[in-house]
Amino acid sequence: MPIRYEVLADALAGALQECLGILAREVDLRELAVFGLYTSGALNYLGPTAETKSRWPSLPFQWSPADWVFHGIAQDAFKEVDALLLEGWRDGYDTFDVDAERLVPLIVSILADVRRRAFTGTDVLVGLFVAGGHRWTDQSVEMINPPEVALRYR
């Protein structure tokens, strides 16, 4: 069965909203340096990730989301997202069938909405962070954030 992108969009928006609520109980959201989603170049999973401003300067690899203090926070909120992405696997899990030209803009649009709702007026950088680095990360950071915030990623 192909991925149901419209259903995935609703599930992802809801998961991110729940994630922000959980995160806000742990830290003042204005104290974040970065917030976003982490994935592979295959886009076969999405997980929340975030780091604080207080830890940011001391990180040896600042752009390594797996090392961020809030990497994977509220992952349970993403169960439906995970299940929907599983629909993209084919041939006994040998092939992941995803329309990246459709999925990446969908993710970026939802993250941009999160940026507007939760981080307007802050310097929190929001993005889609791809393991090993990827042009999607660069594009998402530029498209989601105000220019002065996006510059921090460079």
C-alpha cells in the first residue's frame, strides 16, 4: 500500500503539537537553540529532536542531532507517523517506496507552521535534519526560518 500522505500530514502535525507540549514541560521553549525532525536519507522514519542554548556551545558536534539532549523526546507521540511510514516498505522490507518530492515539502510545510505557532519572535532554528547531512536539511532551514536565524546553520 502506498503511503497515505494526507493522513500522514495530519498525524505529523498532531505528533509535533504533542511533542512541543511535552518538551515545554521540560524546558522553556525559548531556551532551545534548535528543534526539528530527524530522519534518514530514505525518509523511512521521523523523530523529534531538540537542543538547548545552554548546552549548544559545549557540543563537540553541534549538528549531530543524535547527541542533542532532547533527541527522541516524545517519540511515543509519533507512533501513528511511524505506522504510516511503514506502509512505504515493499518486497519484504527490501525497498522503501516514498515520493520524496511530495514528502519533503509536506514535512517542511508542517515544520514551518510549528515555527510560526511556537517560535515566532525567537531565535530557535527549526529544520528537517537528515542523518549524514543532506540538501534537504539546508533547504528546510532556509525555507522555515527567518534569514537571520537560518544563517546560524551555515
